[in-house]
Amino acid sequence: MKGKRRQMKGVVISDKMDKTVVVEVTRLRRHRLYKKVIRQRRKFMAHDEENACRVGDRVRIIESRPLSRHKHWVVETILEQAQ
């Protein structure tokens, strides 16, 4: 893949699948007309080879080749373990 791969940080919200986690990425942006700060959330399915992630973990995911119909991201590191 040419260039840098996209990276995102998010929270694991589901780990029920084998070698797959669902990561919710939250970003803040300002509304163009009303100037209010809006919290936008998006969910990504990410590949977790060792099944190491648990619900509540903060992780960094990076873009990869398509691994399945919905999986195009891979868990790079676990930044913070859940309590």
C-alpha cells in the first residue's frame, strides 16, 4: 500500500466474535452553521489475531487490505486496558 496507512484510536465495544473486535471511534467537530461542538461516533470491525482485546480497552487500529466483507482494519496496539 502506497503512502501512510490511516490510524485511529477508539474503544472496544464488542469482542464476541473470534479474532474480531468492534471499535467505536469518537471525534469532535464543530457544526458549520450553529458552531456547536458535535460528538460523532463510528464503528469499525478490526482484526485481533490473539483475541487479546476486551470490552472497554482503548486501542489503536490501522487500515489494511480487506480481510472480510466488513473488516478493513487491524488492531495495532492496546493503549489502555479496561478496569
